[in-house]
Amino acid sequence: MSARAEVLGRIRMGLLNASDGDPADLPAAEYRRQGDLTGAALLDLLASRLTDYRAHVRRATPSTLADEVSAALTRRGARTVVAPPDLSVPLPAFVAVTVDDGLSPGELDDFDCVVTKAAVAIAETGTIVLDGGPDQGRRAISLVPDYHLCIVTSGQIVHLVPEAIERLTGSAGQPLTWISGPSATSDIELERVEGVHGPRTLEVILVAE
């Protein structure tokens, strides 16, 4: 018997003792599968969660996206950017852009920044998911550079995890990258260290379409 089965069995027996019924008659757990937030409320919740995770958040509209990307890269001091093959994001002229064609980890480490889009974002958990699409590229490009600038549009934001899973059914079998803030760990003496398993800095531009 697995540990999971044992724990669930004990829970069922505890409920049985409390209800004097048949464990088979106990109702299955009900989970929320559909959120109730839409529009600006979703954007606000995602922005709040991302900020809690120490990510930097910017707001934009389609007409101001280019300016926000330029401002973010200027603030960072980025001059070299690696991008996925089909990134439909306007990048400023002051950065040298290299499209990833299988760059090695050592080569990726030399870039100041990676810019990607996303597959879906979950407001409740402040999580951004990349599924390796043409505007996101290989997992390596979002894990090796020290700074990740990610553009998320309002149409990609859902409220709850089950909604995100449903949207990702077409990506079944592909490697997914789930990002909840910059890479960090507190394994050593409970001291938070950022940039251990991925980018030290995550900046997200939320685009209200």
C-alpha cells in the first residue's frame, strides 16, 4: 500500500467513525474548477501574487507595450537579449537580439536577459506557465539567463489551477515550466537565496487587451 493510499484510508475510517456509515458512501471531495474573477480583478490578483513572490510587475496596453519593454530593459541595463524563434514582442534598438537555435548553457549564461511570452498564468497562485511554444522557446532559455522578462496578456490569465490545466491539455507530453516568482531556495539555514535554479530576477509585463 502506498503512503497516499494509507493516508486516504485513515481519513475515510475517521469519517466513517464520525458518521457510522459505509466509507464507500462518503461523498467525493469537491474542488473548485471554475473561478469567479474576470477582467481587471484577475489582473490585479495576479499582479498582487507576483509582487508577493518578489517579481517585478509592469502594466501595459498593446499600444504601450513597446515602451514598457524598453523601460524594463533600460532599468535592468540589458544590452544582449536571447529570444525564442517567434517572439512577437517589440524589442528596442539598443539591445542586440539573438534568436535561440540550440545555444549551449554556457552561451546562454552570457546574455543579460531573456524575453518570452507565456502559455497561461494563474492569478490565484501567481504562477506563469511556459509550454515551449514558439514565442516561449526551450526551457533552457528561461532558466539560464539571470533576468527573465515575460509578457502575459489578459486573455492568458485564469483564476484557478484547474482552469490552467484545461488550457494546457494541448501541451500534454511536453515539458512545462511553472514559474512562481524568481528562482529561490531556503534550504540552507532557512536563508533565502535567489537565482539558484533559474533567473535571479523575474519581471512581468501584464498587458490589458
